[in-house]
Amino acid sequence: MGAAMSKWMRGLVAAGAAVAVMGAAAAASAQGAWTAPEAEKAKKNPLPAGAKSVEQGKRVAATNCVTCHGPDGKGNGAAAMALTPKPADWTAKKIQDETDGELYWKISTGRGAMPPWRHLPESERWAVIHYLRSLKK
Ligand code: HEC
């Protein structure tokens, strides 16, 4: 194999590495599984369930969440059209199957277009989860 050939080979290897890096970046922006740490998942909702906390949560959602998640929590708010990934459908099994602790952590930390809601009082974040539960199909 001549010197020219091995130079061509090195170029090929470099190009391959660049493609691999680009592939990894694309995978990261496609946003895969979103999972809360185990300790967060285990957290229990300190607010008692019931009509009062559902009402409170509904008000929190109306103020902060419906623009994206829609008036019925189906992920079809006015701002949803422009977003990828789409705002979650709160009535979906995937969301309802998560623990209160996991939802609380995700609502508090956010991801991508989903803003972090850490600034809301803890009681409002837990109340909105009671409201979410009331939407279960
Ligand atoms: C600016 C738009 C926007 C607003 C406002 C918003 N969300 Fe979201 N939300 C999103 C998007 C987008 C996702 C999907 C994020 C992803 O999968 O990476 C999401 C996902 C979620 C999820 C699903 C988490 C999971 O398990 O996949 C929950 C629960 C949620 N939002 C709750 C709320 C609550 C509660 C509020 C109001 C306090 C709120 N969101 C306000 C855009 C928004």
C-alpha cells in the first residue's frame, strides 16, 4: 500500500468519526426516555386527594399549563403546534402510569420546551398532580 493510499485511509477514518459525532448529536436532540431518579419516583403526594385539591390544581393548570397542554390536558394547547416534541397528553396511560413523585420531579425540573415549575409553591405542584389524576380516562 502506497503513502497516498494510507493518507486516503486516514481521511476516511476521520470522516467516519465526524459522522458518528453528528449521529450522537442528532440522537440527543431527538430526546429519548425521560425518567426521574428512583428517590424522586418514591416521593408521596403530601396533599390529601379530593375535590378541594383537584379544584386547586385545576386553577394552577389554567394559569400556567393550558397554553401548551390544552384546556382538557390533552396536549393540544394553542402553543402546542410549534413544539417538538409535543406537550404531553395528561390523560394518556403513559403519563397516568407514572408515580406522583415522578410527575412532581418532571414538572419541577422541565425539559426542552417544558419549562421548569420549581418557582411554584410545592403545594401548587402537588395539587396540579391531583388534577392530572382526575383526567384519567
Ligand atoms: C411552553 C409549553 C408548556 C407549558 C406552559 C407547560 N408544559 Fe408541560 N410539557 C411541555 C412539553 C413540550 C412537554 C414534552 C417534553 C418532553 O417530552 O421532552 C411537556 C411534558 C409535560 C409532562 C409529561 C412528563 C413525561 O412524563 O413525559 C407533564 C406531566 C407536564 N408537562 C406537566 C406540566 C404542568 C403541570 C404544567 C403547568 C404547571 C406544564 N406542563 C406547562 C410543554 C409545556
